[in-house]
Amino acid sequence: MTVSPSTELPSGARPSTVRVLALADSDSYLKWAACLLDALPPGWTARTAVVRSPITPSADQIRAALNGSMTAEAEVLPARRLRRVLAEYEPDVVLLACTGPVVETLTGIILGRGGPRPVLVSGLPGISVPASERAWLFRSAADLFIVHSHREVAEFTEIARGLGVRGTVGRARLPFLDPAPPKARRDRVVFATQAKVPVARGERRRVLLALAALAERRPDLRPVVKLRAWADEQQTHRELHHYELLWRELVAEGAARSGALTFDTGPMREHLSHAAGFVTVSSTAALEAIAAQVPLLVLSDFGVNAEMINLVFEGSGCLGTLADLEAADFRTPDQSWCAANYFHDPVDDDWTAHLSGLVAQARTGALPVPVRLPYPGGARARRRARMRLEAPAAMEVISAVRQARQRALKA
């Protein structure tokens, strides 16, 4: 939902309607924010914006991220305009749906304005097992930290207690687990890519070759590589070896048949509505597949551990291998695992109740003083993060110069 700034109120007055300003910096965080806003209490209003940075999503990515939500649009604005937006909109709540360094930088801008402050909300848009202390360090000033399972709430609450931060950890069912209606023809095998894992070029080529082998063995199935972004688009995390480019290499080498795989973007829920099977190395989209009752595989060939971001799938019954993929041997998850991990009863969700209480505190001036812990990496890293946000074009030039110097030294 997107609303225009309201009419002016008398000095010192607060509107009766609770206003939420949602700020995102990437497509995945924007999708998460838009879906969370759909669950706000009745009568609350929201405004959504993407803060310009080196990972700003394209117009197509923004449309895909908002697909299926009630948020109609998200303006893209530079960080230097944030103070003006805050002054115009006067939000009761600011949802910082951004990567950690951006959350920390925006927090500094918001708290540096002086006067009554809004409730600060942040969180993580997907699977967050095992819980990370680093995630809390960037978000230590948050009044409410949103995660998505009983296990995550317990782990992040324990970390908060150890760090001495005052924020509450709230639970929300992952907001994009409502599937699109299935189509009559379900003939796709959807591979959900992940920018961070696997890292090695050779491992990614193995995945593509397994999908190509599936295409040859099962002409009734159409493997679709569902990309988070095309090779020339930005995404939340940097992708060193893009699948689209690796596939072109394999075809040029004669290792795979051109046309065996289809590459596409767009909303995952639409792809799953056509899917007969789903596969990933590590992606929150696996949970979307479970919700859509699509048999799946979470590949274990490259390890099952925190580094691969797939540790949570131990005991799920969904782990499998590239050989299973070639044979189209997909799995149905264990129901007890589902109940403990992301598919809890919606009545267990408590984030909106926590948020309502915090808004009431804010309106009486009773919000606690936020705790801002030392920046991971120190003051120099904090300055660099702020420059990336406030002068992304300059940082891109600096990065390009550094890369050129590195190449020259290696030559």
C-alpha cells in the first residue's frame, strides 16, 4: 500500500492513523517488506521506498518484488532525501528492510535528526539458521527484530541478551508462503539460484549439467533456471559466477545442448504454479515450494552446513543429490520439521502485537534509548558503508579503479 503524505497538522500534533515508512535496498528485502505491510493492523497506512545504492533493483525487479502484495509502487530515492521524507511523512514506524550496513547507516540518519523518534523495525527476509551475531550488530538500535520461526526467535533472543541490546525479537510467518493457484499443466522443474552459494565456478557448472541431463532424460519436463537477476542487474548479494553466463560457456564448449534449459526471472510464485518439481542449493524459495506442495530437492552435494546456508534443512526429508535431480527424484518434506521451521500456526505470530505496543510507547515518549553497538569492522568500515549509500556512483568508480589495479598487478 502506498499513500501520499497527509495534510499538515497543528504543530506538535500526531495523526490518529499509524504511519509506516518502509525502506528497502534490494529486490529480496523489498519483497519481504511489501508482504509484511500487508499484515499491518487495520487502518494503518504505509509508504514504501527503495534507497538508492549499488544494489538498487531495476524497474522489472521492483515490479516482480511487489507482485502479489498490496503495495502498488516503491519510489527510488537517494539517501540524502531521507530527512525530507521523514519530515514530510512523519512516520510512527520506520521498517528498515535492508542489508545490515545500510540498516546501520540509515539508523544513524534517523536518530541524528533529534526530537521524538519513530519505532525502528528491522529483520531478515529469509532463512536465518543458525542465528548470526553480526545481523544483530548492524541492527542493534532496532526496537523490533523480525524473524520467522520458533527456532530463530529463540536463537536471536539469546544473542540479544548476550550483546545487551534492548530490542524485542518478533515472530512472523514468512510472508510470501501463500502460493498462486496451480496451473492445469505442471511440467517445469524450477531451479532457484542463490547468489552466495555454491561459490565455486565448477560446482555451479555441475548443477547446470545435471539440469541439462534431466532435460535429455525427461523430455516431458522443462528445466527452468529461475534467476534473481539477469547478468547485468544488481541483487542483494554479489554473484561471482552468474548461471546465465556459465550456461553460455557450456553450450559454446559443446558440453550442453542449446535450448535444453530456459532462463527466466519474475515472481517465484508464478513459476511454482507451473512446477512439477523444484530444486535449489540454498534458497528461501524452497519454503515457497513446500507451501505450494511442489516436490523438491535441496542439494547436499556441496555440503550441509552454515556456510552453505542449508543447515536448517537437516531432518526435513528434502535433501538430495545431483544424481537425484537427473532422475527427477523429488521429495516431500517431513511435517514435524515443517511445524518447527517456518510453517508454525499463524496464531503464534506476535510481531504486530509487539509493534502496536511499541507505537503506543512512542506516542507517550516512553521508548527506551536505543543501543548502537560498535560497527563490525570499525569506524573505517562504517564510513565506507555510508559513502556507498550516499555516493554510490563515486563508490562504483573507486571499485572499478581498484579492480583495474589488481588486474594490472596480476598481469
